Amino acid sequence: MSRLIATRAIRGAHKLVARAEKELKQEIEEKGPQTKVEFPNTGYYLPISYGILGLKIETIGGLNELLEEAKKLLPPIPDEKLWLPFLGHTLDAGMATLFADEIIEAIKYTQDPLPYLSEPNPRDEQLWLGAANDVILRERGIEFVDGTAPGFAVCVGYCPTNEIAVKIARELQEKNLYVFMAAATEGKSMAQQLQAEGIQMGWETRLVPYGDDVTACIHSLGFSTRVALSFGGAQPGDYRKILHYNKNRVFAFILALGPVDDEKHAQAAGAINYGFPTIADTDIDQILPTGICTYEHIVSPVSHDKIVSKAIEVRGLKITITKVPIPVPFGPAFQGERIRKEDMCVEMAGQTKPGFEYLTTKKLDEVEDGKIEVIGPEIDEIEEGSKIPLAIWIEVAGREMQPDFEPILARQ
């Protein structure tokens, strides 16, 4: 692999570990080693250190052990005149980066006021959400198991224009992927670009702004680690099973948008440990041989109109999407989006009008496949701004159909 990309990743890891050490020392001096530390409303301690190392860190002082583990993994910065097999050192630097990230982010949660909003959706005055709590994990993590969400994209940095940022976000949403955003570059981030364009963000729309610091990338891997612990049968400290589960079951990738500095190279190295490749829109060195990831590890440069499809290809993700002939983006990611009054044509059911959905099993000869019957007026026959009741009655049939399947079909 390229000595240049290994050098940048390892150098970035050194910078982040040094930063973590400095901030931890200052925190202990100011607040004491017994100060409680946690990601709010989570039962898995700090997810990376708990999942990978089995550490149950509960205090600021306990972060010292994680810092020592990060230091142990730090390889020397490559010599310009000495060529080595750099992949192993790069992976170690990546894992050291993740430990440093978690220390820095954990310290943020001891601040008052908190830099993050402990809610599922951002507000105008507070964009960043930070670590997902256990309620979100239970609701959203299961989607990576049952296939409702085929994977997630971590968008780092910013796009050349707001329009490109919106286009990439919409394309990812249409493919049912979650979009985790972190790491502002030069004070700009994709999440801020979406906010400027009035795009609704949060867990309900699958556009999740984690934080503007490069260390906020850790919340994406923390989420995937907790998915492996909660739904994959992995035990704390069983890093092999956690990493293999993520490579084989959690189909994630990183989109590096805009300039990529040493610290972002280090984040990419950390993600490779999980089997998550990086696709960049700028011309950075590549890691093309397969090995840890399913296919290539780092691919660049890729144009914005092809970056999503290329990322899906490199990750080995198979997505089947039924195109619906309507003039708006369509998919489960849009279910949580709020429709403003000025954009409303007709309100079907709601606070003032009744509504329900019901799915029932019928015999094979009682169902005509694909038949849709509208009882009542068609949409174009209803006066704009009206509020009407709505009932959706679905009849299904199949040789292997069982009553137990009905709730699953109804939910999908």
C-alpha cells in the first residue's frame, strides 16, 4: 500500500492521541478522576472501549487505561527511506484513533452545557446530536438486522455546493441508507449545508448530524459496535466477533467530501478495521488491494454524481429499489419527515379525521395480485387543503403465508 497514505493516517493518529492525553490531563486536574463519565441514557458504558477491549469505564480516571491502550497501538511514523508492509501499522493507528476519539468525546459529556442535544432530532439553535441513546439503538439498530436499513454512510466534510449536498443526501435516503454526518472542514460541514437548504434532519429522516469535530466520527462506529453487542450475540471484549459482524452484516462506508487532512486519514484507517471502506471526491492516495474490506479500502477521486453508486459497489452492498413514478424522493427514510402546511395538498387522517391501516390474510383464489381499488374520490378530485378520513385495507396470500407474518408485513 502507499507509504504516503500510511504516513498521513499514522501522523493523524499521533495528533489525536496527543490531543486526548492533553485534554484528559486537564480534565482530571479541573474535575478530579472520580468525575462520572458516560454517553447519556446508554447501558453499554463507552461502546468502543467496552466492545473492543471489554473496559467498563465509568469515571474520568478510568479513561487513563484507554489512553494507555491507544499509546500501545501507535506505530512510529514511517521513515521516508525505509519501506515496510504498512497495512498492519495503519490498522493499529486506526484503532488508536478510535480510542482517542472516544476519550475526547466522553470528556465533552462532562461539560455544562452539553455540546450535544440529547434528542432524536436537531433544533434550529442546536444541530448536533452526539451519541445515540438506548431507545434510538433499540428502534433503529434492529433495522440493520431485519434489512429495513441495508447500511449507513458516514459523510465527513462538506460538498462544493449545497445543491450537491442535498443531491447526495437524497440519493442515500432513496436507497434506505442512514446518513451519519460529522467532521466539519474549514468550518463547513454537509449537515450545515442541508440545514441551510431547509432539509429536515434527525433519526426520523435518517439524516443524523453527529458533531462538527472530527472525533464525532466515533459515534458512527460506536453505534455499529452496539448493534453487534445487542443483536449480533457478541460479548464485550470479543473484538474479533464485533469486527467480523460489522464487516459481514453492517454495510457501511465513508464518504470523504472536500479536503482530507491527517486526522481524517486516521478516521478512515479506523473504519477499515470494521470493514468499512472510504470513497473520496478529492484526489488522495488509494488502497486498492482487497483484504480487510470486502473489496477496495480507499478509492478516489470519484465524481459527485457517481460517488454513492461507487460506494455501494465497493462495499459489496446489494440494494433493490422499486422506482415509484412520482415527482418527489421516495423511501422509508422519508416517513418521519414533516409536511409543512404550505406544501400540503390533502391531509388524510390525523388529529381531526379518523384513519387506520389493516392487513389480513386471504386464500390464494381470493386475492388478485397487484389489484388496487379506491373507494371514494381520487386525489385530483379533492379540493386542495381538505382533510379527509383514510382507511388502508391490504389483503395478502401465499402458499407459505402464516398469521405470524402479518405484523411484519404491516410494518413494512
